[in-house]
Amino acid sequence: MTNNAFLIKIIPPEGYNVYRLHFSRTLAVALMVGFVALVAAALGLHAWQLHLAENDVRDLQAITAAQHEKLQAIDRQAEALAGELRDIQRQDAEIRRLLGVHSAAAAPPRPTHGFVPAGGAPTVALVQARLARLVRTSEQRLSDSRSFDRLVHRVLDLRRMALLARERMLAALPSLNPVNGTINSPFGWRVNPWPEFHPGVDLVANYGQPIHAAADGVVRSAGWNSGYGIMADVDHENGYHSWYAHMSRVAVAPGERVRKGETIGFVGATGEATGPHLHYQLMLGGRPIDPAPYLNGVPAKILATLPGAGRVQ
């Protein structure tokens, strides 16, 4: 090596040839500086890559934490939904009990706390399993609900039909006093004004007072009928007929449908009557019965025979 240059000799083991590298001090310094710069650049690049990697790790940790929070929120919502489904099924069961409908129902979703690991952190797989089970339960609940709605409407329709049928039956049963008068002559044998079997009751009333139908029915006859005078016969289409005799005039015609309480005529003294009053007679199956028990409502023993007597009042 001289003061201004470097000489490097390379001698192979065989020693036949000698290779010389001759370069100046300036070139050597430049190479050393370049090498140091290259190493520094490599180290800087590596440090920068490490910095970026650390940022990525922190970002991933933040994303993981956020996803964990969302997962826990979903898990809590799933548990709340399961609780709501259990409440709905309990309510449905209570409604079925009140309606008297007994049918097999799907078991309510059980609490799913057992899905959460001992550490308290639900995993994606476990929450997905819970949600899948809730979806199946919800779909089954929806199907059951639709079937239940149809069943409830059917039951309510049947109850409504039964109630309407009962109301119609009640409306067609004689159950009121046609002139709101007291009994002057009862049903049965009597001697006044002459000895005879009295097939009805005589009700005290004033001349011209309105006479009201004792129940819904169809007028079968309205006019003069021998000793009954002017009389109306109302067929209640259930075996009962009500007769209203000694009227001064009628307010209905044969074939006309009348409602309970509707005016069908007016009190008089026609036929074999000694004064103004209403002869009120009930026929059941073609035979006269005592009207007295029917003047203030349907007799209890008759009510007990109607459909739904134990439920509908």
C-alpha cells in the first residue's frame, strides 16, 4: 500500500497466477462510505418495517377488541331474544289454558349461558351456534304462532256462534209480562165467573193499553177467535206459542215476524170477557202450560237446558 493507493494481491493455492487489485485511497474511502450507507439504509428500512408492523399489530388489536365488544353485544342481544321467546311461549300457553285449548307446543328456548366459556368471553363459533338455534326457534315460534292464531280465531268464532245461538234461543223463549200487570185469575181450575179449566192467566190491564210480544216469533194468526175474541197467536219456533186474547184490536198480521217487547195489539174486552184485561196463554208442544213462571224471565230449569249454560250467562 502506498500513501495514495491500495494494492491487493490474490494468489490461488496453485500459485500459477496472481491477481492484483489496485485502487486509490479515495475509491477505498468511497466504497467504505457506500457500504456504511448501505448498511445504515438497510437498518433504517428494517426499523421502518418494524414500526409499520407494530402499527398493524396495534390496529389489529383495536379491531379485535372492537369485534369482541360487538360479539359480546350480539351475545347479550341473543340472550335477551331467547328470554323474549320464552315469555311469548309462556303467554301463549296461558292463553291456551284460558281458552281451554290443549295442544303440544314447542319447548321454550332454554337459557344459553352454558355457551359462554369459563373465561366469560363468547367465541364467534359459540355465538353463531346460539344465533342459529334462536333462528330455528324463532321460525318454529312463527309457525306455531300462525297455527295458534288460526286456532284462536276458530275457537272465538265457535264461542261467538254459540253465544249468538244462545241469545237467539233466549230471545225466542217467553220471558216477560206482556202488559206488566198482576195476575187476576191464575192458571188451572176455577169457579169464577163459572166452573172451568183456565188454560192461561188473566193479567190486570187498562183498556187500550199496548200488549207486547213475550218473545221473538212469527205471527200465525191475528183476528177473531170465538170466545177468545180478538186474539193473536205468536209461534216462537221452538215448541212454544203465546196467545194474547180479548184484545180491542191487533197491530200485526199473520206471517209477520215480531221481536220480544214489540207491540202486537191493545187490551180490550172482546169475546167471553167480563171486562178489560189480557188473557195470556202459553202453549208448549200443543198443550197449555202455566205462564206464571215465565212472566219475570226464563225459568232457571229451562236456562239449565240451553247450550253453554255452564259458561255463558
